[in-house]
Amino acid sequence: MRSSRRPRTRGRSSPLERVLGVRFKDRAIRESALTHRSYAFERNTAETNERLEFLGDAVLGLVVTDLAYRRFPSMPEGELAKLRAATVNMLTLADVARELDLGSVILLGRGEEQSGGRDKTSILADAMEAVLGGVYVDRGLDAARDLIERLFWPRMEAYVRGEGDRDYKTALQELAAQDLGQVPQYRVEQKGPDHAKEFTAMVLIAGDRYGKGRGRSKKEAEQRAAREAHERLIAEGPSEEAGEA
């Protein structure tokens, strides 16, 4: 018979804590941050990582905004907003989670486990936010700030240098309007059962296909299609007709 007691607060640090460089004072908070709703549902408990995810989203947004404001004093408001959006979006969060191997320690229900939930972008992104929320609750804002800066600042620098992940849908819309005088249109198809859907997005500009992308969510597929289209437009350069207009 399994014990219902919580794991003790003391003891060896977990693999997650070693990667984070942060030791939780209360291991129950660490557990909560890793508990997906599918796991909680199967065990008939209301405790999930969703409240910590909600909190972590706000803490991440605050710290990233503060970093952007202080580190780039000459950057205009519009560019600051783009930098923040590129840093806190689902794809970036999931990438950070993959680097930490967060998927291996998330508590998932059997259905999510079997459908590849440990590498599902939305689950990883939500868990990453929940972990940040857990660090904030357990260790305070300074510890959360240090962790966020360590994990996300390199991506912020890469974005400003023109590298790394961006909000390609917004970037493509601006580039297409500037170079072609057109607005991108997206067509999205989905297949597979509800627990393992795959989305395929196609982006059209003036009726021509410029990019295609696949993902576990509509947003992920559209971003990948937009990235392909953006890279093609950059390679082609502005059209003469747009320049004359």
C-alpha cells in the first residue's frame, strides 16, 4: 500500500533542481509545479500545476520586461514589446523546457503519456511557467529573477542580434506589407485523434504559397510556416512593384 504522505523536504536534490540550480524548500511546491491535470484527474485530486502556471506567466513577463527595459535603454516601445513577445511565447518556453529535460519529470496521466505528452509543446510550455511560479512562491522574486535571467537572457540577446526564435507571423506580416503590399493568409488542416492532433499550416501571399509548417498546435504550425515564408521573402528581396508603389 502506497503512503499518502508528502515527500520530505530534506534529502537529495532532484534532477530538476540540479539543472535549475535552485533547491526547493518545500518539495510539495515542486511536485505541484510538475503535476499535469491528466495526472491529477486519474488520481482524483484537484491539485495541478495550473495555478502555478498562471503565476509563473506573470512573473516571467515582469522579469523579461524589466530586463528588456534596463538592458536596452535606446530600444523603442514597439521593439520592446516584440522582444518580450518573442521571449515569453509558447515555442520559446517549450524550447527552454526541452533543454532542461523537463518532459522527463512531468507527472502525466496514462493517456497523455501514450500520446507523446512529454514532448508536447503546450504541456512543456505550461510546465515551464509552473516551475517558474513555483520558484517564486518557494524562494521569492530574487531567486525567480536569477533563474529567468539565466535561462532567457541568452535568447533575448540572440533576438536583438537577429538570431533565434521570433514572432514570425508578425515579422512576416510587416515584411509582406513592406515588400509586396500584401497580407499573408493562412490555411490550416488538422488530423489525428483529439489527444494527438497534428496541424499543418500553409501561408499564402497574393495567392502564392510561401511557406508550410507542422506542429502539435495551430499556433506552432503557423509560426513555422511563417518562418519559412519570412526566410524566402528575405532571400528574394523587395519586389520592384512594391518599391514603385
